[in-house]
Amino acid sequence: MESQKKTNQSANKTSASENDEEEERCANTSCEKNEKQEPSSPKQGDFSDPVYKEIAVANGAINRMNRDELRAKCAELKLDTRGVKDVLRKRLKSYYKKQKLMHSAAAAGNTDTYFDYICVVDFEATCEENNPPNYLHEIIEFPIVLIDIHTLEIVDSFQEYVKPVVNPQLSEFCVKLTGITQKMVDEAETFPQVLKRAVSWLLEKELGTKYKYTFLTDGSWDMGKFLHTQCKLSCIRYPQFARKWINIRKSYGNFYKVPRTQTKLICMLENLGMQYDGRPHCGLDDSRNIARIAIYMLKDGCQLRVNECLHSGEPRSVPISAPIEGAPAPQSPQKRD
């Protein structure tokens, strides 16, 4: 979906209607509270423990290593040796920090995970080669890839195609880009029915009831643009369980300290020493590759947490000081009043 997202960066954003604002008011309250919180500072004495001096010394030694030395050290520790220099350096630092904290009183609570599962979503939507102003994207593929945070493996997936209603005829550009044919969408159900089946699939996994979970996307557009627009077109309420998510581009850039230009899907994969597996712009394949990146980040010591939410119909950043919360249990689509 990356090509469609890039094509539409300059498109005018549609403001939320009064009805949207009314129905979102409850969900937006927590987002507003999060924004008003001041970043919490470590408790006095938190970093006085000698273990942090040991970590600083280890980091200094790692900073002085060249790429060959970094790879050799990773191999010695049985860590993944793939990736560019910055990735290898971050991997080693995270490893040493985790090891030292695990053997220190300073590690209290640090081994807990935020979630049990992460749902990776990358929608495919209708598009034109040159989208006209105010073009309405309709979701035509709904994929979910499920990551088990405890085993760091992809454990299941969901995929259904969706019949567009406003622009039922796919453009030649869209078919070529996504590989989704006219026959596929003609034989599919409309979005409310597909969303209902996706909710049933999530509930079968006991997400939001027995297990903590959240969603993860490659950028802001999947939830902030495509899902929001689709719900308005289908006259259903935006699902509460999808109001907050992890934008992996932000997480990747912040964790590995790289510029935004290095946070595109293919670039992230290559920097981690991986190649794209599957067909680009197939929603399910894109989701699987995004999941592979998330798993490598988790292995490298990144604690993926929610960093974006939907506020008044627009994606907004969630501050790091916000409380960590899993998504609520999914509910079947509700019609808008």
C-alpha cells in the first residue's frame, strides 16, 4: 500500500463532520488526557545503580567497533549478524543492557511485555495512477497477521477481499499495482460484512478478553485514512479497538536512530539484512513483511508500544508518557446514527 500512500501525501485531508466528532468524543478524551501529561522523569536514584555505569562502558566499547568487529561480536554471542552498522550496534547495546539488567535489582519489572499479541494490518484500497482531488479510497483487501510476543513468531493470519461500492470498477493501475482482479472484488462481500468476520476472527483468538493486544501498521494511513474513510462510506462507526496503534515507521526510526527516509518498508527490511518475501502491494504479503520487521525489532530489544491514535478523524501522536493500554475487545460493526 506504500505506493498509494505516497501518491496521496499531497491530497487535501477531509475534516470530520459534526456527527463524527460527537461519536468520537468519548474515545478522544483519553487521547487528549495523554497529550496533556508531562513526560515522567526517572525516580531519584534510578540511574545511580552501578549497573548503569557498566552499561555505559559497554556502549562506549561498542561505539568504537567497526562493522566487521560488530558482526564478529554478534556471531560470538549467537546474535543475528545481518544488518547495517547502526542496526548491529543497536543490537549489541540492547543485548548487553538486557543481560546486565537481568542480573541486577534495577531490572525490577523490565522483563514484562506490554502485549501478548500484535495484529499487523496493511490495507489495499482502490486507487488511480493520478488520484483526482478528494478521491475516496475504498478498502479492497483486509489482511491481519498475528504475532505472538512471547514466542516472537507469526502464528496466524486473516485475509479477505472487499467489494468496493463508490468506485466498483477497479482501475487498470490498481489491478497492476495490487494484483487484485475485478473478479476477486466482484465475488467479495462489502466492507461491513468483511469487518464483521474480521471481528469474529479476533474474538476467536480471545484478544481483548484473555489476551492483551494492539494493532501495528506501516505508517498512519491504514487507520487514519483508509479505515476512517471506509467506515464513513459504509455508514458504520469507527471501531473502538482500532483507535490506537503502533506506527512501525516511527518506532523503527526512533529505535535505530535513522531519518524518515530510511523507514520505508523495503529500506527497513534491507537495513535489517532481509529481503522482501512475496508480492509487493499484496496486503497479506506486505503485512507479513511488516511483521518480520517488528519481530526483529523485538529481538533487538525494542519495546513496541502504541504511538498513534485517531483524534477527531485525524491521526495524532501518542506521547511516550501515556499509560500503556491494550486494545478493547472487538465488537461487531455498529451503524452510525
